[in-house]
Amino acid sequence: MESTQDTLNPEEINWESNENYILLNPRFLFEDLESLVEIARETSKIRNLQGHIWLATSGSTAESNSQIKLVALSKAAFLNSAISVNKHLQVTATDKWLQALPQFHVGGLGIQARSTLSRSHVVRNTEKWDPQRVFNLMNEQRVTLASMVPTQVLDCVKAQLKAPKYLRAVIVGGGALSENLYFQAKKLGWPLLPSYGMTETCSQIATATLESLCDEQLPLAKKLTHIEWHKNSEGLLQVKGNSLLSLYVQRQKDGSFRDWDPKVDSWFTTEDVAELQGAYIRIIGRIGDFIKIGGEASSMGRLRNIFARAVSVVDSSTPSHFYLVDAPSERLGTEIHLVTTLSDDNSLSSQIREIYDKEVLPFERIREIRYIREVPRSDLGKILWEKLKKELYVY
């Protein structure tokens, strides 16, 4: 077996070799990044893993490496995913991909696999994300396909950038794409295809169709051909296919590390509660999003969708200044708060609160408005909800 590479950001992946790679965010604030490299290397030796790529799961936002979960994904799994995505998007050698996401993210790494199989070209954004600069790059290089996260789409919309001339589709993943943002981008000509996927499946397993670009509503993601799915008795989505992870590994509190394969009879259970409509999927929320307020069950995913609509009515140009948080409550267990980054709130929060409160049940109404200077986010723009709550409340 060839030795596992300890480089964090190799320029190229050899998809045909038995060589292993470890791709980790070099900006992660781990106590000792090298220890994670060591864990992956040792697990590869013990489990005789060949031709694998190690990534941190997208949910790895812990403050110490003892809590970080690494996932081993085979190169074959990535290529299987790439075959399905290329077919879905009708990718040919004439296409040019924008790689705006880093290689340590499956959305960025997956582009390399797709371009390898289709012989299409990859245009890499090697500098810090800047919407205007990337927009210019897309026009100059005649980019036809791209993958983005909702935060990047929002940045383009805020800058009022019209879709580049040659762009035919943008896969949007890494988080839910709000209806309001989708239509704002559509007005500027951006051909967005909402998708659903995860690190454990080597990127997307469901993506809106190219035909949906002509629709007048936010499209649902359609199951790709390499995946099977169903829901378990708890409503959680379970998936099966040839792009699934090989195993997890995680350091334990005593310094040892544990590896395990989470699949049962080849099925992987996600943390997402889903509504399946034939070949289409709607994510209701993550299992951790379901809360109880005074003994009544509710979903933060549903409430945040209602909240987003309220924000769009009051001030669609600044959706990122307002957030809905499930806050600890001594009396109710949990209660709903509105959090804003506007220190001189000019009644916008109150207007949003009024609209939102009319659409929800009494126990789901906003009970307090809080101010925070800055909302903590991951490198890809995801809101770190637990960190946000720790900054606002004393547990």
C-alpha cells in the first residue's frame, strides 16, 4: 500500500492510484492539526484502506480535535457520484467548471472527479472568496457550470451581479436555499439548481433538473441515479448506493481513537427528516432542529422558513441581519428569540416579529429580541448555531 499523504491541499488528485489523501481545512482551530493527520494515517494502515480520501464531516465545528469526526471516502465512491452528476447535468468536454469551494469540501472535490470523467475544464478560484472577482473570472473563462453554497449566492445577489453570459447551471448545496433568495437570484438570471447531499455521500444525491430552470417556483431536488432512499420509522432519511463512506474515525477523551462503519445492511441513516415525493425530496429539518416549547413540539427548520418570509416582506435587501434562535428558558424549556446584528434597530425587528407571530402558533411566537455584534459562521458561511447560542446565553 502506498503511504498516506499528509498534505492538506494537494493541487491534483490521482483518481486511479491506491494512494490515500488527507484533506483538512488548514484554518481549523484544532489543538494539534497533526494529530488528526496521524489518526487518519494510522486508521488507513489498520483497516488496510487504499485509494481513499479523508475529510472532516461538514458538521465538524467542535472547538477541540477530540470532538472532530473524520470520514473516509473511497475514490471509487467519488467517481460513482461523478458519473451520476455528469449524466444529470449533461456534462460534456466543452463545459468549464468553476471550483469556488475548497478541496476539503465535497462540493469542491467532487468537481475534480466530474471533470476527470467528462474531460471538462476546471477554473479554480485560488483566492479568498470575493463575488465581484469571481464573477469577472467566470466571464473571462466562459464558465458554464458551478457549485456554490447559499451564502455565496447571497453575496452575488447583494452585489446585484447578473448571471455570467455562458453560465448554464449552478448547483446550490451545503445548506437550505430560501425561496426568497432563489427568486432574487432568478431575477438576475442565475440558473440555480437546489441540491441535497452530504460529505458521507461524496456530495449531492439529489439535484433539481435542468428543465426546472424554466419553472416559476422553487424546484425540489430529484434523486440521482446512483442512490436509493426511504424513511425509517422515525422519519429519518436512509440512503443506499455506491457513493457512501467507508468509515468514520474519532479521537476519544482518553486519547485513543475509535473507527466504525455507520452503515447497517448497506443503508446509511442521516440526521435529516425528509418528505419524499416519488423521486423528489423536501428536507423538513435535521433531527436536532426539533424542539419542545412548554411541552409542545415544533421544528426550527419550519419556523426559520416562516421567519425568512417575514424578513423578505420587511427588508429583502438585508436578510442576513436577522436570525431566529431557539433559546433556553427556565419556564418553558425552550423559547423563540429574534437576534439581530443591527445595533440601531429602526423598528425593523418589531415589524418582522409582528408578521412572523401572525403565522405561527402562540407558543412559537418570538418572546425576546436580542442583539449580537457578529454571527459566528464556518468558512463556507454556515451559521454556527450552537456557538451563537453560547455567546448569547449562559448554559
